[in-house]
Amino acid sequence: MNQEKIKCPECGHMIELSEAISHDIEDKVKSKFEQQIQAIKKESQDALTHKEEEFNLQLTKAKADLTAKAQKEALESVNLDLSDLKAQLDEKTKKLQGAEQFELKLRKKTRELEEKEKSLELEIMRKLDEERKSMEESLSKDFQEQHRLKDAEKEKQLSDMRKQIEDLQRKAEQGSQQNQGEVLELELEDVLKTEFPLDEIEPIGKGQRGADVLQIVKTQFGRVCGKILWETKRTKNWSDGWIQKLKDDQREAKADICVIVSEALPSGLSNFNQTNGVWVCSLQAYLSLAIALRVTLIQVASANLSQEGKNEKMEIMYKYLTGSEFRNRVEAIVESFVAMKSELEAEKRAIQKIWSKREKQIENVITHIGGMHGDLQGIVGSSLPTIKMLELDTTAIECGDDLEGKKKLN
């Protein structure tokens, strides 16, 4: 079949008519399809851009919601952990305060024990003083009773002595030398009884071996302080043999002091003096000598008594300190101290164990909180709020870097 041909106005080439028509139609269809494709692409691009914007908005919103939720959960967890830590710290503080209160109570008990010990010593001394006072009162009553009886005896003796003096006076009128010596002896007895009513004046009877008068010196409480042995001599000549005889009588009578009262004195002696351990005095000086000797015996006895009282108190205190009662008290005090110290050491060990356990728990909580915060920061980014306690001190790092740099330079 013959096909018709047309000439191309552009190039002058001969083209078959069917081909030209189809080519033209193809160009038109192609152009139309390209326009449609471009329109579809544009619509698709616009839709894709719109979808992408919506997706980005939704993604941003979801990211913000997730960040807010994560922040809220992290803050709640941190607040919960911090509340737990605060509760643990409060519990630790309370236990520490309890330990301090226990220590204060222990110190208070120690002071009370010391005060009780001092009070016990004071009470012991008071009891000793009360017992001593009671004994003194009892002795005083006994002495007063004895003194009353002795006064009655002395009154009777004085009455008898008056009768004897009257008899002696009658004999003295006869001028007997023996009676004159007895008068001097009686005068000595009478003067000693009058001047020293508390003392016992015992005349040594005739025919008995010994001196003339034995004076037993006593205090107002009836305590014997010593003995004075008196010998009277009413002669014109002195004899040295009297000294030895009176010393023998002194040993037999167990007297502390012996005195010779004589009209005749040894050569060179005027009033009184001591000769070979025996006091010798004149008739005019024997009363003064008696007062001096008596005061001396009382002072010596008082000194000895004070020493004896001191020894008795020391002996009582020694018996108490070495006795079972004092030992039991000391053991009770020591046992109390040991028990309290043991309990205190046990409580210290228990508290230290609890503190060590709490410290490990706190370290674990802080480590987990830091790890969780780091995980959230890796997910959320810099928008996550920072926690100062979990951040690194950049100032210290910079200072450390500066020091390292300076070291390298040096």
C-alpha cells in the first residue's frame, strides 16, 4: 500500500504522512503526559512536604511529651530517692543523738556514783563522830555517877579525917615528935584533897611499907592521868637515904612521880628541885609543886589520849577498808562500770555497722541516679535539666589542666 509523504518544513526531509501524524500525536500526548506527570509530581511533592511537616510536628510534639514525661519521672524518682536519703539521714541523726544522750546519762551516772562515794565517806565519818559522842556521853554519865559516890566517900573520909585531926591536935599538944610528923602528913592529905577534889588521895596506913600519901590524878571525866607518891619528913637534919627508899616505894606503888616534903633540905637547895629522879621541896613550896606536877601529868595524858584516839580511828578505817562490806561495794561499782562500758562498746559497733551499710546504700542510690540521668540525657539531649550534684566541677578540671600545663612547661 502506498503511503503518502509530506516534506518537513524544518529540515526538508520527506516524512510519511502517517508517521508525521503519529509523531505529532505522540508529541502532544507526551507533552500532555509530562504535564500531568509534573502536576502529579508537584502534588505528590506538596503532599509529601505537608506530610513531612506534619510528621515533624508530631515527632517534635512526641519528643517534647517524651522529654517532659522523662523529666517528670526522673524528678519524681530523684525526689523519692532524696526523700529516702533524708529519712535515712534523719534516722542516723536521731540514733547519733540517742548515743549522745546515752553518753550524757553515763557521765551523769558516773558523777552520781562519785557523789555517792563521797557521801558514803562523809556518812562513815559522821557515824564515827556520833559513836564517839555517844561513848563520851556514856562515860560522862558513868563518871558523874562515880564522882557522886566518890564525893560521898570523900565527905565521909573528911569527916573521919576531922576526927583524926582533932585527935592529932590533942596529941600534938603533948609535944610528941611522932605526932608532929603525923600532923604534917594529915595536913598534906587535907590540902591535896581540898585543892584537887577530882583526884583520889589515898593515905598509906601505919605499919605498911611505902610512903605517906598516894595521889591519883584524874580529869573531870574521871580518866586517870598518873600517880604522885608523897613522903613527909619533919626533922632538923636531911638524910640522903630517903631518896633511894622513896624510889623503891615508887616502883612498888607504880607511881609516875615521887616527892619528899621536908623541913630540912639538902645542901644548896632553897625551895624545890629534883635530885636523882626524886622531887624535894620545902613545906612552903609543896602546893605550888603539886599544881605544876599535876598539870604536867594531865597534859602528857591528853597528848597520849589524842594519839590513842587517832590510832583507834585509823584502825576502824583500816578495818572498814579491808573488810568485806567495802570490797562488796567497790566490786558492785566496778561491775556497773564494766557492764555500762561493754554495752556502750556494743552499741558503738552496731551503729558503725548500720552507718557502713547505709553509706553503701546511699552510694548505690547516687550511682543509679547518676546513671539514669546520663541515660535520659543521652536520649533527650541538652534540653534535660541539669542536676548540680551530678555534674562535674569544671572549675576543678580547669584548675587541674592549668596545673598540668604548668608542670609540662616547667
